[in-house]
Amino acid sequence: MRPYPPPSPVAVPDLSAELWKSAVRVLDTNWSGDHTVPSRRLYPHQWSWDAAFIAVGLAYVNPTRAWRDLHNLFEAQWPDGRVPHIVFDPATAEDDYFPGPGFWNVPVLAGRPARRSTGIVQPPLHALAAWEVYRHASAHGAACVSEARTELAWLYPRLVRQQEYLTERRDAAGAGLASIVHPWESGLDNSPAWDQALSEVPADMSLLDRYQRRDLAVSEAAHRPTDQDYARYVGLILNYRDGGYSDTELVQRHPFAVECPSFNSILGVAELALAQIAGVLGRTSDARRHRDRAREITAAISRRLWEPETRTFRARDARTGRLSPVRCVSGLMPLMLPDLPADQVQAIMAEARSERFGLPAPSVDRTDESFDTHRYWRGPVWVNVNWLLRRGMQVHGFRGEAEQLRRAMLRLVHEHGHYEYFHPESGAGLGAPTFGWTAALCLDLLADRSAPAYARAD
Ligand code: 9WN
């Protein structure tokens, strides 16, 4: 099986070959035998949406490893269809990450292998990742195409069960959208999008005496969530855990249930990727059903998460019905959906171009009082959400902006390294220095400028 050669340095002069090699090195360093860690020091296990982004990059250099990564994650899928947000590496000590497997203490579930996991989820980006790995398989030869077909067939029913779990069990408000039960489920952990809903969650500071934060030992406190937020995070897990990780009557039993525009846009895009996968597997009527589901999710996002006065998408608290008052990058993510109404598409583009965001987009409106240049998801630039935003631009034919964003991201990583996130003004690298998805998505940004196959024709 041959890896792709580095791309010729056409689009971003002088940096392609070097960047390609350094990205491959990061992915090699972070490979742990059957999965890729996001970062050796800060995140020494397998994370769910990281695995999807990482597979998108591995598609170019080591598709077998991409499939292995996805396989490892889905081997830990729960019987109810949920795919855990972390699959713990048994070779890593309990103390190397908090909250570790002992804290989550997930029940022994029928049919589940011994792999220990958390009980919450992350955005379901894996169908899109699987499709991307499959799509590039032919470039690596016939053996890879056959491997890709086998893996797609194995993954497809599991991906469908993940969608069913999220759309059926997590529809806390009964309005056609999935609710997250913990900010970590969004992947945008301490975004100000959750501040209003989190203010209703008790912050029991004594929990931090009982349980030691590990993140502060390996990164700077000024970059990480505050103790008050962490106490709430821990309290939310305890509540969900003590309820047996059950999703029945979430709104009544759990103090945090929020419809996130980014999570739900990915849920919709997953249906479109599943339609493509179903097509390859010869399941024509399933493909049609997935496309219908994508349209329904898009319509629900467009109806429920749109704030007409500011013409922006916001997170909705499923318990109180209130929309978050802060403009965050998650509000730009519905652009990924091809059937989003044209006026909402235009409004997202206007927001992205405005002084509030700009390209690459910071995680929060630069003019908002919560904007913080250093703190996790409260201002810094992240490559993964900008990569998703670029896909949205491609889907709706904004080729100029998509190319501008592609170059801006590559330049950022070339100048500063494969960091976890970047200072939104100086571009300085922040967080973990050899971060899996930053490296993986760089490979994709260097190699592929085609629009997603389900893009609108106009
Ligand atoms: C908690 C691994 C993960 C990412 C998330 C990011 C961060 C974890 C943490 O790291 O979350 O899940 O400890 O802060 O916010 O998006 O998947 O890279």
C-alpha cells in the first residue's frame, strides 16, 4: 500500500513539502498501536471526534491505520448505540488523565469488550471520516480499495446505530435535535455558548478537593477552564453516572441539556455521508432515507437555533428554551448543510467576514466581553472548526473564501507548528504542541481542494 507523496508546492509556495513531512511525523509520534492519541502528554487516550479528524489525514498516508483507529473506537460502542467520547488505553495509568476510567465507572454492558470508556459522546463525525478514507483508497492501489469496502461494510450499521442513539434518545426537547448533556460532548468544551445554561448547574467546589485536576499539571491554568467550570463538569458527570447514564427524562433529571448548532450540523452531515456509504454498499433505499433525515435535521436547526434579530445561530437550552446570548464559532457550522436556506447561508458568510470573526475564525466573537485570547474555546483559533467552516464554504460555492481560509490555516501551522490551538491575534501556538487533528487536517488542506460530493450544484 503506497502513501501519497507530498503535494507539489503550488498553492502555498515553499511550505508544502516541509509541512507535509512534519504533519506525518506528528501522526507517527501519536500512534499507539491501535489508535492515535490527540497528544501524548495532555490527552493520552483515544478521543472520539479526534479519531474522525485524524482518519481524514491518515487517508493520505496510512489508510490502514485510519481504519484501525475507527475500528478501535467503534469496538467500544455501547449496546444502545452511543460511541463514547474517550476509549481508555489500558496501558495508561489512571492518574495520567482526569477523569479516568475509575471515575467514569461505566457498567459492564452486554456484548461490550473489556475496553473501558466514558459514558458521554462527542460530535458524530465518523461517517464523514469513513467516507473520506474510502474516497481516497483508490490512490493507494487495489488492496486498499478492497480493505476500504470491507471496513465500510463493518462500520455502516454501527454508524447508523450512533445516529439512532443521538436522534432518538437524545432528543430531550422532542423537537428533532440532539441535546448534549455535558459541555465536553460538543467538543467545544468551555465555549461561552454554555455559560447561561451552566449557570443553572451547581458548582460544588469541594469536588475539586476530592478529585485532582490533571490538566493543570500539564498545561497553563490561564489557558484551561476555571475551577468553577471544572467543578460543574465533574458534578454533571456524577449526576449522569449515578443515573446509570440513562437518557430518559433528561430535562427533568439532568441539569444540563443543550442543543448545539455545531453538534447538530455534524449530525446532519453524518446522514449525508451515510447516504454516500449506503450507495457504495448498494443500499439505495437506505441512502434515500439518510438524505431525508439530513433534510429534517437541517430544517430543525434552521427553525430552532436561528435567532432572527441578530440573524445568527445559537445554542438552545432544552430545559429553559432560551437561546445563548453569545455569538460563537459553533453558530457558523450550519454552513456545512447543503439544504440550509439561502438567507441563512448569506448571514453566516456575513458573520464570518465581519470584524466579529474573520478568517481563520476565532472560537468566539472578538468583540464579545467573554472573548479571551488564551483560554480554551473562549477566543483561540482551532484548525478543526475552521476546516469544517471551509467545507461549508465549498458546499455553498464560496470558492474564494474557502481558498483564503485554506491558505490562512496552512500558514498558521507552518509558522507556528502543529499546535492544539492558536492565539487569535498573534497566531502563536497554544496548548499541546504536537496535536493530532491539526497535523491530520493539514494533510487534507495541502492535498485536496475539491468540494464535498453533496455540494449544491449552483
Ligand atoms: C475533554 C481531545 C479533546 C478534544 C476536545 C477538547 C479537549 C478534553 C479536555 O480535548 O477536551 O474531552 O480534557 O479538555 O476540548 O474537543 O476532543 O483532543
